[in-house]
Amino acid sequence: MTAPADAIQAAVSDSHADAVDFLQTLVRMPTENPPGDTAEAVEWLAATLETRGWEVERHPVPNPFARNYGRADITNLVVRRAFGAGPTVALAAPIDTLPVGNGWHHEPFGAEVKDGLLHGRGARDSKADIAAYVFALAALERLDGLSGSVELHITSDEETGGFLGPAFLLGQDLTKPDAVIGAGTAYQVITGQEGVLHLEVLLRGIQAHASRPQDGRDALEAAVPILARLMTLRETPGQPLTVGLIEGGRGINVVPDRVRFTVDRRIAAGEDAEAVEAGLIAAIEEAHVFPSVELECRRLLLAEPVAPTPETEAFAENVARHATAAMGQRVPIVSAPVVSGARHYALAGIPTVLYGVGPPIVGEGVDFTGDESVSLDDLEKATTAIALTLQDMLTR
């Protein structure tokens, strides 16, 4: 009789070429966010998984709610495969990606395979994770005697906070998993995550011609001391802060009546997210020394940090054991400077770890302006690790 682990390894190996084809098809479908148009890829994925006989649920987000987060049409998938009574383990990954950017040496949507790497936007983050999860679940179908269920959660708003994805699925009682594996890397099991605050700062003055600047109220002049204060704050150790976008003005010969900029402030475990927000807004207001220019601070995103629980740590030990065996080297359990939509599961009290496909350094292989690639060897090994973890959890 073939041992379950041997059967899983054989199933993953036998289907590896299909997994690569699957990943190539996904990468060839643009799902950049912004703008966030993932409909074609989501529907292709739903139809493809239905051919396997799995139960595929399409869950559109109501338009008014989606618009609140800057999106129009967005649909989440919940794919269910029941093996009997027992725990439910969810595998959660986003299908949206960073924008393409510049500096590519390979066609961003070409899904070219060269020297063991598959190149393209989303190949590493996180379409390879979707492929690993799909084929890990498929490998389980070679086994008998499993008890429990596996769900695939495919969402479309990782780049905008996860509120329309995992948070929506949980908030609408569309899923209640007992444990969650979210998109991650192949060489680390991540339990703790940092949080993040995204603020939009608006300054509104009065437009005037450059020949008579005294008739206006210069929003850019008002922005300068605020930006200077933020540059000082960013020097505080352990409190990364970035002003990521600045825009304003009407023309070269016009006093700018409007300036807008955004602030990204990372939040460490142990920090109170709302207190961080209140403190940052207070610092901005204190630096605002031009009362004739209106100041407004808007929260765009507030994601609380995630601290691992004992239940999460026990779950992570199981994942790390199988990952170590599959990868052929020790796979540690870590807290990492990531902000994942999977945090919504953890914040709901569900044991949640991040484990997927990719190199040991978080973010490696994902150039934020250009080339992105993923190792096909990592894809096969991580798929094996995930399938072995599922097999273990569904036979207890």
C-alpha cells in the first residue's frame, strides 16, 4: 500500500506541468490593482475549478460597499471540497497584483519560462500561491479516509486592504474556517504581521495668478512645514513612514490652491493602531501654521498588527514541519514586516499563518517597478508541503 505522503508527492509531481500551465494562464490575464479589473481572471478560475467537480461559489460585493473602497465590480470565490465531517482549512490568496511599472526585461504578461523561473506580473505575488493551493487540494483527491473540508478563498483586493475580500467573506458569514493558510513564501512560516496606516492629507487654499500671489492662499506653502515634520518623524527608529504621493497645483503661473499627499506609517506589534493614527494627525495639525489654508486628514486604511496566539503557533509548527521536509532545509516560524489581507482571519480569532511560494526574503522576486518571477522548483516543493499539511490536519 502506498503511504499517504508518497501518494501526495507523486500526485504533485505528476501534475507539475499542469500547474505550470495553470500559472502561465493566470499570469497572462492582467489583474493590476489599481485599476482592479479582475473579472476575466476570476471567471476563468471559477469555470476551471468547476470542471474538477468542486463546489464554486461566486460572491459579488455590493456596489455601494465596493465604491467605498474605490472599486466598482468585485467578486470573491469560495471553492469548497468536502471529504467528510471534520475541520475546515481555508487556503486564501489574492488574484490582484501591483501595477506593471517600468524596467521589465521580460514581457509583463508573457509568462515566459526561462532558467527555471516563470516571469510576469503576479507570478510571485500571489498567483503562484493560487496555483500551489489548487494543486495541493487536487493531490488530496488521491487519498482515502480524510475527514474535514478544504476551502479556497480567491479574493481581489490585497493591494487595497482586504476589506472587500477576507473581511467581506467573514463579515457576511460566508465562511467559518477553523484554520487558514494565506499567501506567503516557501521558506518561512509567518505568524505575526505588522500593521499599517494610510492617511490622505488635503490642503485647500485660494487660487491666484502668479503676478499677484498676495491675492491667493498658497496650499503648497502650507504643505512645506507639514512635510518637514513628517520627514523628522520618519527618522524615529522602528516607525517606518513614507510620503508616497504628492500632487497639486493648476499650472505654472497659478498659485496652487490645492495640495494632496499620502502617508504610509507602518505599525509594529504592540503598538495601538488608533493611537498611532491620533498621534500622527496631531503632529500634522501642530505643524500646520497657515490657518488661512484649510487642512483635512482622511484615513484611507488602518490595518491592525497581528500578534500570534498559542493556537496559531501550534498550527505554524505543523506547517513548518512539513515545509522543512518538502524544501529540504529548515523553514523557520517568524513574524515579518508584511501587511496581508489574511490578517482579517487572524483578527477574527482564527489560527492563521502565511505560507506559499517564493524566496526566503519577503518581497524578493517582486520588483515594485519591474521584473517579477517565481521559481518553478519552489512551486512544486511548496505545493507538496501544503498538501502534506492538509493531509495531516484532515486525518487527526
